[in-house]
Amino acid sequence: MKIVRHTAPDMRQALRAIREQLGEDAVILSSRRGRQGVEVTAAVDFDAGRLDTAVESSDPRITSTPAFNAAPALSVPAGELSAETMGHELKTLRRMLETQLSQLAWNERTRRNPVHVELLRELSEIGIAQDLADHLVGQLPGDVDLTQGRRFTVAGLSQYLQVSGERWLDSGGCVAFVGATGVGKTTVLAKLAVRWILRHGPSELALVASDTVRIGAQDQMHALGQLLGVPVHVPERFEALPQLLGRLQRHRLVLIDTPGTSVRDSQFEARLAVLGACVPQVETALVLAGSTQAGALEQTIQRCTPLNPASCVLTKVDEAASLGGALSALIRARLPVSYVSDGQRVPEDLRPARALELVSQAVRLAKASGAAADEDLLRRRFGKLAHANS
């Protein structure tokens, strides 16, 4: 085993020097503050079965860290440990050491950049993903004050969140709405159809009812068509959708209602293939509920990637307790938002997406719900990032 002791002005520099000297597998045996800064003792290639000996052989003046004091004792002699037990002990010890390093790095970050830490807290309360929050705060200068920092992070989120504008109502097109059951695809289609008629009249609009899965879905579309005075076309089966669309090219705007589905549905891939065969004639728009957890949104976006969706409609915003997770998922996927739906009224509860407005709404929701991120949550979220960047 090789043991080294390094003194540096702060913990960040000490950890960097140890990593350069011993590599990524080095573990911290102890640390303390002295007149010259921080003194850290580290080791590499030690035998886990002789951990106690290794600690005792280090400088007796150095106090062992809490992580080692809390380490579970081996219940049998090292020579009798099985490979499985040894592996488990090593993994446990490594997790404890990583936690200790994260704590040290987080404490150092808190001391050096308290404004940055407060902004990370506020972004976490909004629901912004930890990597995105850390990236935003990492762009700030070290001497920024809290007010300036808040303005910067809100502006940064607004810049990263893409919006597409009212392209469909301005220029028309052929749009297929894709999404999970219950996210509001048919309602969004109805709102857009009414808005188109109010602006252009019914003569150049066509509706396609290709949802053969949900009971009553096609009847609902026929009722909408009768109410608006526009034709509703139904393919014999979903696989016949490309042939049907070929006969509707004279219409300036074609709105397609597709079956609501789970990404785990056995027919999901087949439907994606049918829609993919319609490209570039058909533009795919994902319909995503703002009240859905970020992980589920990311999964839906990932599974629909083969369609290369041009935009999305964010629905059920009025039912969301937090919007930060949804905005993070959209920013990560670089998926533009075309419209936001926040109610059932047709066509009133639909508005063109505005990035700053969505970010501001996410902030208001966090304040209204009393969302709070405690110190332990922040350390677990950002401590490892701070350690990795040190």
C-alpha cells in the first residue's frame, strides 16, 4: 500500500493533487485543517482485510475521518473472507468514502460560493434537473450577487427552452398528435381545429380519426367534425394511414388523432413504423402532460425518437404541482414547445408557448407549493458533481 500526505491551500487543490499522484482509486484516510491550509492523507492499493493496520500505520497525529470511524467491522478474520464478502465490504467502504469526499467538496463549495449554493437550492425547489442546474450556476461569475444570479438562471432556462410558434395556424401542414392515453391529444386537436376555422374557415381543414383503440374515440371525432362542418376521415386500419393521407393533399391543414398508447404497448413499435413511413409528409407532435413525472416524460420522448418529432404540446399545465421536471426533460431533448394547454375549454385554454412565461410559471408553482430543498438533499445531489469537477 502506498500512503501519501499532501498539504494545499484548500480541499479542492488537495484532492486534485492526490488524484494526479495516486489515480482515481485513491481513498482518503484522514484530513485536517492547519496553518498552511488543508492536510489530507490518502492511500492506494491497500488490502481491505488490513484496513485497521493501514490506518494505524499512518501518522498518529492525524485524526481519522468520520467515514472510517463509521465503517462496519469485519466479523471474521480477513483470511477467511469469501470473495463475495470481500467484494461487498469493498463496495460498502467505497460508497462511504465517496460520500465523505462529496461532503468535503460540498462544504468547500458552500464556503467559497454561498450565492451559487443558494441558487442551486432554488433551482432544485423548482424541480430543475441537477445536471442542468449545476451547468447554469457554473456559468456564473464568482462575485455575482443573488439578484443578478436569479435573473441569469431564469434567462438561461428561457434561452435553453425552445419554442416553435404558431406555425400550424399560420402555414398549415399535416400534423399527427402522438402521446400516452389520457394526455389530451383529442382535446388539443379540437382546440386547434376551432382556432383554424376562426382564422381561415372550414374549407381547407380535414380531420383524421385513426384511433381504433379507445372506445368512442372515432365517434367523438365525427361529432367534432359535424359541429365544425369539416370532413372526418377514418382509415380502414392504422396501417392504411399513408394511403389515406395521400388523398388529402389538397387540404392546407390535416390534423391526425392517433391511438393513445403506453411506451410498453406491444403495438407501439408498429405504430411508430407506420407514422415513420408518412415522413416527410406528416409532422409528428408529441403531446406531453405537464403533470407527468420527468422520468416518464423522458422515457416517452426517448421511445418516440425514431419519429424525429418536430415539436410538442404541453398539456395539463393547470394540474401540475411542479413544472421544472418537464422543462428539464424538454431542454435535454431539445424538443421545441408549440402550444401550452391549461384547461378543458375549447378553444380558450390553449396558447402559443413562450419560454420565459413557462419558466416564470415554474417558479410561481414552486413558491405556491412551498417546495423546499434541505442541506442533505443538496449535498447528495451536487456533492458528487462538485467532487468530480474538483
